[in-house]
Amino acid sequence: MVKQQITERLPLNDGYTIPIIGFGTSGIANRDAEEVVFNAIMKGYRLIDTAKIYDNEEGVGRGIQKAINAGISRNELFIVSKVWKSDMGFEQATEAFNETYERLGLDYVDLYLIHWPSSEEGVNLATWRALEEIQASGRVNSIGVSNFNRGELAEIIKEGKVRPAVNQIPVNPDNMNADLDAYNDQNNIVTMGYSPLGAGKVNSDKKLAGIGNKHDKTSAQIALKWCLERGVVPIPKTSHDERMVENLDLFDFSLTDEEIDIINNIDKKTNTRKPSDKNQNKRHGSRR
């Protein structure tokens, strides 16, 4: 298996590409976001994930601009934000994006997502229509969804003019979300995985620790590498410099098929199904 590179990108269904790993900013205060995001970019992260509900878009935007001023090309960066549940609907979502666009202070946003689906009839689709128009305006390159299940995705795919490029969902060894990840893959939608470290649960997993010992890596690094080798874009979050570096130190080793199988079977909800049954086009769930 060819080793991955930090600069590698996955193709999206709209012709753009997305970095294979990102940096999450949930929980980072607006007052701290500028310096944290700047540090993350300067350490090698190129995908930065934020959202209106994180209440830090202004700080994130300042951190991005600071990195650009320091010599990082805007074209290298991939910036993600999301419309929150309280702003669903055509007009509300349009206005919410206008506010996000203003707070970030960028010429364009790389990816804009519906953060959570609505249970009200017609609301998801109306919101999606707004995202389609925003994309057509040139202020957003790609559009997608987050936390959408198969049925909610199917409605957008069937009724929308534009197919979602990404579905951002929780993915970690204790919560593979295997069926939904497979559905995304079958519909040429990239899975972006939030909470890839399971809110720290991976650090106490003995199986991950055992695999990590073989590669001289931490359990967290093994969990992130597992995401990468399954074609999932993980977005770990941390404010600590050493963790930022550690979470990118993933490109000098590869997991074996046996190790992939062991990790796939950590999830008690899916361990009765053979990992290779998930999708024959993936390496036990990988596009690679």
C-alpha cells in the first residue's frame, strides 16, 4: 500500500478536492480562535472546520488571514462552516450564510453545510435550495450536509439540483457509522468524521494501544490513521500545540489488513458483520 502524504486530497463530486485531514474548532472560544487556528495552519493543517453555533467564526477568520499574511496561499486552505438548526429554511439560511461570510471575512468559503437535519416537512429541502443559490453566487465552492441519515440524504439527492459533496458525521472506532459511511460512498459523497477520537475514549482502548505499540504511535494516532485508510476525513480538535503536531504525525506508517479488522470490530454495534461486507469498493471500508 502506498503511504499517504499530508498534502493529499480526496476528490469531491463537484470537481473540487478536500484535504484528507482537518482541524476542528468546536469548543474554542472566539477570543482564542485566532491564535489557535493560526498555529494549526502553520503546523500543517489545511482544512479548518467551524460553524455558526461555535460562536468563533470571527476569530477563525482572523487566524486564517494571519496565516495568509504569513505566506500561506489561500488556495491551499479549505474552510468549512455550517448553518445551524435555528436558521433552517430558504430565507433564514440565506441570511445566516451572509452573516457567516461577513464574520469569516474571506472572499469565498470552500464548503458550507446544513449542520443538522430538520424533522419538519420540506425544511431540509428549502434550506438546501438556499445553499444551491449561495453556491451559484460564487461565494461557496461546495455544499453538503452534516448528521443526515440515509432517508434525509435520499431526499436531497432526489429533489436537489446539486448532490451533497460531503456528509459530516461522527466516526471513531467505537462508533463506526459503517452503514451511513457506506451509503455516502455509494452516492459519491465524502464522509467527514467529527469526534474521531471519541471524546478521548480511544486513549483507554487496549486494542488501539496494542496496535500503537507495534508502530510506536499513540492510540489517538491509530484511530486517526484508521479514518484516513477508510477514506474518511477526520477533524480532530485540540488547543495544545503538541497534540496538533501528534495528530498530523500519521504519514510514516500504514495499518495492516489485520489491524484494520481489529479496529473495525471495536464497535459493538457492528462487530457481528464482517468489515469486508460493508462495501467491496473499500479496503474494509476504505477507498484506498
